[in-house]
Amino acid sequence: MTSSWQEYAELRERMPEHFVNPPDAAVHILHDPAEVAAAERAKAEALRARGLPTEWSRVGVAYRDEYVTLVRDPVRFSDGSLGTYIRTMPGTDADGVVLLPVLDGSVVLVEHFRHAVRSWQLEAPRGFGEAGVPALEQAARELREELGAVPTRVVDLGLLHPDAGTATDQVHLYLVEIAEIGRLDAVEGIRTARTYPAEKVGELIRDGVVTDSYTIAVWTRAWLRGLLATCPA
């Protein structure tokens, strides 16, 4: 077995919930060594036919660092064919958090420079989870780090799967009421914090000014639960 497959086996043992096969699963993760090898061969043949590198068929942990783990699973599809399926997992077992700060009835969004898209984004504060840190505590940390604020009230808005097609990640959504905005985290690329009536945030989402999926999700969840509808314009 390759070292990447050994890492994969260790990951499967540590986080079995990400490798379960429900009775009605349309994509079945393979564990039997013979089936795993057959899945790799099938994928390699498909890649070769398209003129693509056959090493892309190797199952196991393809990449790993402190933030993300990329795995390639050996699978059986619903039609019985074999192949592989790639997905990402968080670098730690902890869930991320997204916060919708509310100050005197107005929603607070930050202007945050995002390296991946090379542009400034208007968004809700958020952050990675840390191993051993409960989500609620992580939320308070992110609020303090990004806005220099302390929550006076926290409302749990449930979980979100940002991209169920390619990632196992889930994040906790919270509405957090604050009394003031403190020092912003310039080191993380935040240049300002802006307050908006809740309805205005909806317009910014509608008009494509706010494109961050986490922000859209946390505002929508709060709005649909009636937690923002009575905020003053």
C-alpha cells in the first residue's frame, strides 16, 4: 500500500462519519482491496482515453496541510461502474463558523480582501474551526479578532454545507448582537466595517454586490426566521 492510502485509512478510522455508506447511497465508497484496485484501473483507463495523466487515478490522500485535506475515494456509482471521486475535508475535525453581527438593529459586514478571488469582498465575519474548541467559543473568538467586539446575545442558526458536491465541510451559522465595533483585524485583510439595514443587505445580495455564499446563507437564514424583519430601516 502507498503512504497516501495509509493516510487515507487512518483518516477513515479517525473520521468514520465521512466514509459511511447509507443503504440508499448513489455513490458507494469501496473498502475491499480488490475493488479498490479495480476502481483505480477503471479510472486510469478513462483518463488514458482522454489523454490525461493516469496518476490522477490514485486513491488515498492526495494533499494535506493544516487547513485542508484532499482525498480521492475509490467508488462504485449507481450504474455499477467503478471509478474515483475527489473531495476536500477540513484540516482539523472542527467545524467553521459564520457570524451575522447586528448592531443597534443594523447588520454589520466587513470589507475583506480575499486572496483566492483577488478582490475585496463585502461579507459576514467567519473563520476556520480549531480542534478542541466548541463552535460557540470559536464564534466569540472570531468576533473579537475581526471586529474587536463581544457578543451580547447569540442565536444559533444551524448548520450549512457550503459545497456538498466537493467538500465535507460544515459550518455553524450564528446571529450575534453586539454593543460596539472595536479594532478591526487589518492583518487578516479587513479594511473597514459597514452597517446596513437588514433590507439593504437583501438588496445587495439581490443585485450581486454581495457574492460571498456564507454571507448570503447566514443573512437568508436569519431573515427567513424573522430575526431581522423588524430591524429599523
